[in-house]
Amino acid sequence: MWSGGARPATRLDAMLVGRDAERDHVERSLGQASSGRSAALVVRGEAGMGKSALLDHAVATAHGMRVLRGVGIESEAELAFGALHLLLYPYLDRLDLLPGPQAAALRGAFGLSSDTATTPFLIGAATLTLLAELAAEQPLLCVVDDAQWLDRGSSDALLFAARRFQADPVAMLFAVRDTAVPFHTPGIEELRLPGLAPGAAARLLDHHSPGLTAPMRARVLEEADGNPLALLELGAARLAAQREGRAEPAHQVGPLPVTRRVQETFREQIVGLPEACQAILLVAAADRFAGMDTVLRVARAVGADTSDLDAAERAGLISVTDGELTFRHPLVRAAAYQCATHYQRIAVHRAFAEALVTPDVLDRRAWHLATATTEPDEAVAAELERTALRAERRGGAMAVSAAYDRAGRLSVDPELKARRIAKAALAAYDAGKPDRAARLAVEVTSLTSDPRTIADATLLRGQIEYERTSPEADATLACEAARLIMDSDPERAVVMLTEMMCAGRDAGALPLIAEGARLLAELRLPRSSRPRASADAQICWGHLLSGRPEHAAGPLRAMVEIGRGPDEDVMHRIVAGFSGLMLAEDQATVAVMEMLLAEVRASGALTWIPYAQEVLALAQSLGGDFLAAQTSLAEALALSTEFGMDMEVAVLRAISVWLTAVTGDEPRCRTLAAEARPVLDGRHAVGIALTSWGLGLLDLAAGRYGAAFDALHAVCTGPARYDFLVRAVPDLVEAAVRDGRPGLVADQLTAFERWAAHVDSPVATALAHRCRAMIEDSEEHYRTALDLPTGRFDQARTRLLYGEWLRRKRRRGEARAELAAALAGFTRLGASTWEARATSELTALGERPSLEPAADDALKNLTPQEVQVVRLAAAGLSNKEIGAQLFLSPRTIGHHLYRAYPKLGVTRRIELAQLGLG
């Protein structure tokens, strides 16, 4: 699919003058890949800096490697997955080697099947797996030039794969031109090409344009400013003018930008060609996907023919090899298109539309028609809408947005225009373009008076504002949207009010939560329907979050059970998960979230994984499964960082603050808090309270009771005090008792006991008894708390407090037993500060504690990703199946297992099952 043309060796050598360091860098990447360690590199620079030459050099030196080449074309960015299709086309016969959903995703993306809709991330996973399959046969080099102009679906899939290769013999090189719109490649190493040093620039110019007069030589060096392509083209043009005796260009004040200079040089060469030759160059430039037969058919329609290419070939602007026309450089293609008049371009696009009539080229036909249409035209708009629908099924969100947007502009009916632009806004948001989505959504509200269309646009604006401004702004706009359709579409209103309640909860905006609950109660919904159950659960959120737990537990438990059932949508399951946390039903919450995660992994809906892992990590942390929580957080943080979800990153760091506090890593805990707080403060009340809870626990474990009291009191009196953060009250009570201020927490303890009585979970009841034991100095409450099933951390904490109480009562034998059990629990959990506190108490009894290694100690030596891989392997999944779940290559899975085996003391996969890790 290479359309830049293979440059002659002399030209390649010229473009690499002065690039020894950069060439070595690329060669190291190839050597790394050939040795089985994946490499990905982005080469950045302005046009003409030699990016393409470095990619050519990589191909020329990729001995023993299979090479895939691709290129982005600016005018073709609306064709969903077009570039990826051309890149992988020779290997589509390998699709049956992929996991079923991934194979179906690629077939759908390439228009080979219309059976099921897909997601961009599943296409990315399929790209990863297909490239890994090719690399398993032979080391693989994938080079993509002008990546900034790939269609969004293709670039997302390729970058997704590049970030996830670890132990495969794969090198992926991307050349990215500096443009006005930045092309972000997070997580991939970058190599920037600066201008050549003066000495190298002079050597290049003198070798390829000898004989320039001294003033002209100086001017070319100045105007080229170290740009190799500019040096070659400007030098050649000025030398030709000098030899022909033509006047030099008039002096200009200050040099033009180099890219424009080079493009002007190409333009001068093109406009000097015969008109028919210019016409066929325009045709070739207008559609990269067209084969030579189509190019000639369209060229004849505008008055040109094959023989008219000769002049362009003689000028070195193009080459025709094996029936394929290639431009010498992407700027030649751009110049050929831009040299033409507006009328000429319209005529060519219209001719293409007439030539492209088969079912497999309908999307290209639609875009050619749209480009050739200058006034509203419903027939063309309808064709573009059909293109958008096809792209939607293939998972190309940015292509969907572009098609709906242009369809809207060409719409005759104002309501159709508004609806199409609204769909363009939503697709832009799905494609990760929030600024474009917000602009289109605001425009929609000025185009129509239809309540449903305005409501959808307003809800979208709110979702964008969640990250850009605050969750409270999201909640406010979601409320505004819901009010518009409460009577006409109550089920849709539930979705909007769910957004309002979730965002309002995050913000700690109690008035908004109360208003949302009131509006949910007013909706006319069938009693037995799922939307009604969801609405009732969120009404109960309103009661709980306002400190009124009476009658809330029943509907919330019903919501948790609904969340564990089949066919429930993602948002309802998130609501069910948070409901479980509010009820202190940690294991039920884990079950709901694990089911949700399995489904979103299978569907490729990766953007939901961080949100599901957030709830899961909270339930695992509060339930005392710290290793599992760390594993969940590691994946969620990696994905949310990759997707640019800054608010979610901060929330996940807040959970990590709590987790590192209880495990005793104080420096890491404070670093995480410092990273999270600036994003959360004043915006995300739950996240900021969770951060303070973690820091309070850190001080409590270390015996800094005054500081612990201050931090925990802020949590337990703040706007999120009745959320799951109500479970911080026992820590506040402990800090107050230790600091001699138990009377200052009476109100918080009363509210906590009322919550515990109404939610009636064993964990809540046990914690209430622990609080009462500390306040009343009561053994009966300690023993009752220990008799109830709780998480391992809570159990160890209660044993520690009870053991300390027994020691103070001089019941040494009983104290020794409880403290030893507490110490064993903290050791298994890796809660080092709490472990030190239990050890100190035992030492005061004259003991020298020593513990046998815990059964699951080996897992603590694994990285979070190794833990995930090992547990799935222990459950009997193959490397390919594990890779499909974790969006990694099978070889990378094997690499993780290879590293994990010695840490676990095993040598074979079958031994994992015997460790009880599945």
C-alpha cells in the first residue's frame, strides 16, 4: 500500500546525510525485535526532514524480517479502517487463527461481514493478534509513513497493538509529520528529527547541486534551514534556473516556512507540465485506493489518457511500476491536488462517483459525491448517512462522526440536519475527540426545538464536562437533559438521571442528588421493569447519601441481585456495584464486577474496564484482598492513562493511596496523594475523601493519633460521609479513643450505628460492635465482632484491638493468642505497619514472634500483570485465551509465565492448578 514510491538509493543516501545517530537508533530497534524483544518507535519532524528515508532505511536493513508498509493520506481519513485494511490485506487468510470475536471484528471492520457490530478496541486486539501470528513465523517489521493522516480507526488499532507487544519479534515504526493538529502517541518511544547541522546541510547541497553561485548557495542554505528535502528541491530548482539564465526570485523579507517552500517547488514543476498531464496527476491524487484501471477510466472522463503520464515520469514526480502509480513524495501528491482549480477538483470527484458503483466501494463513492457537492442535497446526505451506519457497525467512530457531520451540512430538512450533527457529536466523543464533540453538541441545540435531540446533546455536553470541568457540571447538565423528556420518554430519562446521580455522588453534591432522587420518583415506569428497579435503587442512594438509611437496604440489595443477572447493561451494573459497596456487601460487589469485566473484555469495550475495576478494587480493598486489588488497579490505571481519562486516573490513585496506606508504604502513599489531590480537590468529593481516609489510616497505624483524628474527622463530616466512606468511622473512633477524645465522635458513631443497623450486613454489624467495644471498653462487643464474618483486614484489626485490650487487663495468655493471630493476618496481607504494631504488642508480652511463610507469599513477588496471567493459566486457559482476555499477544503471556514460574517455585503449567490460584 506504499504510495510514496521507492526512492532511488542515491536519494535515500542523500536524505540520510547527517543522520548517523538516528539511523543507529532505528537499527537498534530492528535488532531488538529480531532478538525477540518488541520495539515501537515514532519518528517525528516537519515535512522533508527525512522521516520517510529513515523508514526506507529500516526496510532496506530488515534482513530476515517480514515487512508490512502503510501510509496515511490526508484526504482519506474519513474512510474507516481503510489504511489498516490495505496494510493487512495480504494476510486476511490468517483470520481464522484469531479468537472468534477478534476475527469477526476485523471482518466487520473491513466490510467482509455485516453480521455483528464491533468496537475499536476489539479491532485493536485483533490487529495485535494477527501481527503476533505473523511474527511467530518470521520477525516482523511494520512501518507506517505519515501516520498523522491515518484514519482514526486504523491509527488507534496500530498504536493499541504497538503499546502491547512485549516479547514478540516485532518492530513498529511510525513517521509522524508536524501539523497544526497534534497526533498523540502516548506510551511509545519518540525520535525527533531536527534540522541538519550547518556542515551536513552544506555537504548535502554541494554534492547534489554543485555550481550554485555563492549568493544563491547561501540563500538556499538559509531558506532550507537544515531541511534535507528542501535542500535537494530548492537547490535543484535554483540550479536549473541559474543554468537557463532565468531571473532569480524576488527578495523576500524573511524566509517562508520550509514545507511551503518545498510544496511551491513541486507546484512549479507541476504547473509546467501539459494540462492533460496535470489532469491525470489530479485524478491519481484524488483517490489513493483507486487501481490503475479506475484512474485511467476517470482520467478519460476529464480528457486525459495513459500517455499523458510520460511528462510527469520524465520530471521524476511519479513512477509507474507493475501497473501502480506512485508519487515521489507525499508533498508531490498534495501539490498535484492543490494546483488544480476548485472546478477541476469537483469534476474529478464527480467522475470518480460515476465510476465507483460496485457494493464494495459505496463509501468512497459517497465521499466523492460529497466533495463534489457544494449545496444541500438530500440524496447525497442520505448516501453519507448510510456510510456512517456502515462505519458504525465496523467500529470506526471518527469515520462515523465525519460522515454524519457532512451529511448534516448537506441536509435540506433542518430537523434531519440537527439529528445527523447530534450523531456526529456522539461519535466524536466515542472517538476520543471531546472538543469536537462539545462544539457539535452546542451547535445542535441551536438547530432544533425537538426535546429528544436537545436532551441527547445536553447529556453529551455533561459527559464531556465531567472530565473538563467537574462531575457537578455533568450532573447539572444531565438534570437539564432529563427534564426535557421525563414525560415523553421516561426510560431514556432514567439513563440521564443515572448520569446525574452518579456524577452528583462523585461530586458530593447533596442538593443535586436529592433533586435527582425526586425526579426519579416522579417517572411513570412499569413497576416490575428494570428501569424502575434502577430508579428505585438510586432513590435509595439519595436517602443513604443524606444520612437516611431507613428502608434503603431492600431496594439496593435487589439492585445488586439484578446486577448479577444476565443481559443487564453496563451502567446498571456499575450502579449495582456501588450499591453493594454502600451496603458493605463486598463479596456480592466483587461478583457483579467480575461478571461485568468478563463481558466487556469479550466485547472489546475497554473504556468500561477502568470504571468496573474502580468498583472492583474498592470492594477487594475493603474486603481485605489487597493483592487482587493491586492487580485490578494496575490494569485500570494503565488503561485510563492510555485513554486520557485524567479524572479516573486520579480516582484510581486515591484508591491506591488507601491501599498503600494499609500496606505500609508511606513514601509511595504520600506521592500518590500529591498526584491525585490537585485533580480531585474541589471536583470529586468521594475521591478526595478516599485520599484523606488513606492518609488518616497511615497516621493511625504509625501511632500518630492526633493527625489521624484530624484527617479522619474531615472524611466523616464531609459531603461523602454517608457513602461507602461511612466505613471510615471505626478508624475515626480508634483515633479518638487513642488520642483521648472519644466524646468528639459521638455524632459520627450514632450515624454509623444507624447505618449498620439498617443495612444489616455482617461486616457493618461487626464494625459497629468494634466501635462500641472501644468506646465502652467492652469485651462482649469485641467477641461479638470477632464472631461475625468480615474481611481479613478487618478481622486482623479487631484481633489486634482485642489483644491490646486483653494485655491491658493482664490476661497474657489470651492476649498472646489474639495478637499472634492478628500478626499472622497482617503478614499474609502484607500490611507491614500494622504487622509492626502487632509485633510490638507481642514483644511487650516478652514474645519473639516468628511466622511460617504464608501460603500465598509467592504471589506477592509477582507483578500485577503476572498475577493476572498466572491465575488465568491456573484456571486452565491457554496462552491465546489469556491473551484475548488481557489484550496481549500469546507470546507475551508466555513471557510472563516464564518469569513467574521461578518466583512460584514451579516448573510446569500443570503445577499452577495445584497451588490453588485459579
